[in-house]
Amino acid sequence: MMTFFSSVANAQLKTKVTEVGLGWSNNSVNTVIFRNSALTTFKKVQYTAYYNPEGKMVLAKRNLNSKKWDVVVTPYSGNVRDAHNDISIAIDVEGYLHVSWDHHDTRLRYAKSKVPFSLELGEELSMTGKDEAKVTYPEFHNLPDGKLLFCYRSGASGRGNMIIKSYDVTTKKWTSLQNNLIDGENQRSAYWQICVGKKGIYLSWVWRESWDVSTNNDICYAFSADGGKSWQKSTGEKYHVPITKTTAEIAWNVPQNNSLINQTSMTVDEAGNPYIATYWATNGVPQYKVVYWSDKKWNLIDTNFHSKPFTLGGGGTKRIPISRPKILVDKSMLYLLFRDEERDSKITLGYTNLDEKQWELKDVTAYSVGQWEPNFDVSLWKKKKQLHIFSQNVSQADGEGLAKVDPQPVRVVELEKLP
């Protein structure tokens, strides 16, 4: 295990900020980390989505480098009182916008734009008609071959399975790729994060043994080199699908009751080595950690950003002093994007050169973003190494409660230069 020591820096990074419109901010539904994605770019046009103060789903787009957003209030609404019911978007290689929204153990809600590059959605559609009655945590992923992946949990917290569907732009049809990739065996659920690299699809997850977040345990791993059809361990050993508790590769063992958080982020470096960002408690104080593959073994990078103890427990969306982290890697540089009440809940970027083992912390915003969690434009980062962050100052009462606050603007924060 490597502990990277941090030096606290109060300097703010240079940014450009554009406002899109006013969003619902009585809970964190617009900014939950598992949206994947809140922001995406295709052919120099950037898209975003959010709920407005009335709970209507809003779509917006702009030409990159423009301050002006074209904004459309769709006819669709979501149950914004539940922070699980986020919006996930993707653009396929023909320019069609795909949108899924409003899920927490509820029927699939999915639509796509009527024509390429349009914000006008068609009618709600099913995908395959199978396993679409109890959907939670939907997310899209673009594959290098032009196909789209759509992943979600089928079933309830503590008793769910992982579903993956594939969209072919040629046929414009969805097919079932995995009807049950990770099986909770009606005893537990897998809470995952995915990234797509040049070599394939990288997947990691924690197990939860019940509805209670305190039962989160173990960081597990799988990889697919063929678009999600077959899966293997870091050693190359093939998985027999579905993956279960007894067959899953444990990248890092974390017992229950250690404030291990679920649904964080992962990335991959140029050599195809995966990096998983998360946090759990060290001596009672949860700290951000990075589990990564190097030299044919799993390794751990620890941090010491946070100082006050807290404990994760209970159900529903939690009010937590720190956000879940997003991770980025660029050559020898490692970045963590997060929010911490000890830093006045500003957006913060932690970064280190992997060779020097010295963390630096700099604020991205001068203002608080409340209970915001990070979401950035992954497509733009992959192509141009530009970091555009979806931002809104949101509140979150513990256990799925609502706060009484005024609507807050949805913003896109662009870093002019990465440290």
C-alpha cells in the first residue's frame, strides 16, 4: 500500500463557466454520480440533461466554446423526490440522442431523438421487452465499434441482478447481451462502475448484503475484450456467467461495516491498467483510495484528504460529508474530482504524479455546491483531454428526504488547463 501525502492548496484553478438553466435542487437527483452521463459531446456539439424546478426533464445542447445553450423542456417528467431517479444520456455514432430517466425499481423509461442532433424526443419505447419492469441505475456507454451499451439493475436493493443490452445503429434495435451478468442470488446486489478503454470494457463493483449501506463489502473486478459477450478476471481466467459472490475476483478485500461506499468510478491508463476510485474508513475516518492493477497484482494508493470520522449506515440516499470520487488518468498524472465539507463543499481536484507520490489539492469553484457529486464529459476527456464538469448547488436530506431551497442554476465548468 502506498500513502500519498497531500499538501493543502487554496488556489483556485482557472475555469470558464456557462449557465444552462435553473434546475431542481431540493435533493441531489441532478448530480448523483451514477448518472453516466450528465454531459457528453459528439462532433463538437455538447449535450446535457437535468430536471427543472417543476420536475420536467430538460435537454440542452451547444456548440463547444459557445456560451449559448439551446434548451428544450420535454413533455416527460420524473419523480424528482427520489434522488435515485436520475437522467442518463448518450449520443450514438449517427447523432441520435438516447435518454433514460426516472427509475427506482420501476418500469423502463427510454426515448431517443426523432432525428440526429435534435433535442426533440419521440415516444417512450421498450428495448427488448425483457427484464424491464424493475429498473434502477440505468447508464449508457459508447463502444469503439459504434454500438451502445445500456446497463441497469433488475430487482431491488440487496436482491438485484445486472442486465446489459446492446444497441446496433445499423438495425436501430436493442438486443439482450447479458440477462444476468452479476447475480445477487436473491441475497445481495452488486453496485458497479464501468469504463470503456481501447482494449475493452472494465467493470468493478462492491457487494451489498441488504438494503443497508453498511453491508457494502469487497471490491471486485471483471473485464470484457469482446464488447460484453464474455468476461474474464485480471489473470485472464474466463468467468462462467453469471458471476456470483463465490466466483468473483476480489481486487481488494474490504469487510462489512467499514463505511465502504458504492457506485464510484474507474478509468484505465494507456497500457490498459484499470484504476478504481472509492473510499472506506481507515481508523474510523473514511478516506479516498485508488485500487489499481500494475505489475501483475492489485495495488492500493491511500490519501489523507479528510480528517473527521463519519459512518455510513442505513438506507435511501444519504447526506454524506464527502462526495463519491471521479477518477481520471493522463499519462503519469492521476486526478480525483470530489467535494468535501471540510473544504466548504467546493468542487475540488486532487492530483499527483504517480512517480512523485505527492498529492496537491486545488479548488475548481469558489462557491459551495452543497451535496453535489462529480460528473464530467467523458467523451471530451477521451478525445481532447479537456475537463468539462456538470455542476449544480444541490441539497440532500438524509434517507431520501427533501430540503426546502430555491432552484439553483445548472452550470458547466470548464478547466482551462489541467495541473
